[in-house]
Amino acid sequence: MTSISDLFSIFVMQGFNGLSAFCVLLLMALGLAIIFGQMGVINMAHGEFLTIGAYTTYLLSEVSQRWAPWMAKSYFLVSIAVSFVIAALVGLIIEQVMISRLYKRPLDTLLATWGLSLCMQQMFRSIFGPKEVSATLPDWLMGSLQPKAGIDIPINGLVVMALTAFLTGIVFLGLYRSRIGVQVRATMQNRTMANACGIDTRKVDRMTFAVGCGLAGVAGAAFTTIGSTGPTSGSMYIVDTFLVVVFGGAQSLVGTIASAFGIAQTQATTEFFLTGSTAKVITLCSVIVILMLRPQGLFATKVRR
């Protein structure tokens, strides 16, 4: 019979597993919340930018293992920055070539980015093969802490949590304590008035889309610490990411954080006691019921119309 101490250990371990999933989900959702909330673009290819970051980390891992062993301890930190830059540059190119022609046409952006998602998945499959690959983590990311008997907290999870907290703080400071943040929020709330005030909303759109994609790339680097990478790795997160953004409120970063935490913890805890599909059903039903009572999301931004 399971004791109270064992149940406590189970809930702590599952809660920490939920925090690891929460970190990846939040990094994905932060970028999508800005893109969807400001630009109204339904980017179904957002998950593929996670895959870009994951494969970038894998490649740097292979380079450090085969040709540059002196990078073995530091490559992961480098991969975070490189993943952001590569994903942001790819996002900037896609915005210039395709997304910029589809503004104010949300259904068209949905279909176009879904097609882009399939093309990117096939490109990954052609370059890296259909099999999943794993990055070799540096020694300082291995192992775990044991604050109590029966409770093991992986060090890589703690590092990912610290990275997520740092980037979330940077996003908040950028949006609420900088001039460009004021321009982004003004464009979010009233694009016509922002244009009338002299804000180059076209430039803001380009920058926002690139930064959002870059954050997804960082989520990909974090993802390599908890799972292997395949051509469709990003697509597994896209539905949950949109769910987080809509549930929290499309223009609210506080809502995004709260909903990501709630959804990740609910799924992680219920998956231990039930099957994965049942846990997903329970989570979705809970979200649907809450959205029926509060269709604007948990933390809707109040805007004068």
C-alpha cells in the first residue's frame, strides 16, 4: 500500500516533470503570444522553429564531440544563442517572403503556414533523416539533486528553468521598460493609432515575428535536454502552444505564463495516474469549460475601443 510519504514524493517528482514541460511550452508560447496577439497571424509552422533550435543544438553537440572537444562543456550555452539567431533569421526571411503578403487574412495565414510546416518537416527529413537524434549533454548537465530520499531533481531541468525565468524576465523588461516595447504594445492594441503616431508598424511586425521565432528556437535548445529530436518534434507542441495562448489571453504575457503552468502541471500529474490520452482529454475538457465561462481568456487585456 502506498504511504503518504510515497504519494508526496510522486507528486513532487511529477510536479517537477510538469515544470520541465512548462518551461519548453512557455518559451514556445511567449513567441507565439506576441506574434498572434500583435499580428493576428496563425503561424502553424511555429513548432518547426523549435525543431530548428533542436537540430542546431544537436549539430553543435556533434561538432564538439568529433572535431572540437574543447567545446564539450560550453557548447550547450553557445547553442542557446545560435539557436535564437538562426531561428530568428529564418523567421525574418519567411515574414518578408510570405507572411507580409497575408496580413489581415488569418485563414490564409493558417493554410499557408500549415503548408510551410509540412515543407519544413520534409526538409528536416531529407537533411537529417527520419530517425530521431539526441544531443550529447555536457557533464555539468548530467546527474540530479536529492533533497529527500525518493526525490530526484535532474540538474538539466533546473538549468532549463533558470533559462526560462531569465528569458521571460528579458521579454517583460523589453515590452514594459523599453521604447521598442511601447511601440510593440501600441501596435498590439491599436495599429491605426500607432501608425498615426509615427510608429513604423511594418518594422515592428518584422522584428516581432523574428523575435517570436527566435524564442521558439531557444525552446528547441531546451527541448534537447528532455527528449530526442525528429522531423516532427515541433508539431507535437503546436496545439498545446496555441491552447496556452488562447487560454491565457492572446495579448497577455501574464496569462500565457499562468496557462502554460496550469496546462503542463495538469497533464504531468494526471499522466502518472491515467493514460496519456486520458490526461489530454481531461486537460482539454477543463480548458473548454473555462473558456465557455470566460471566452476572452484568463487575463484579457482591457483596451478602450
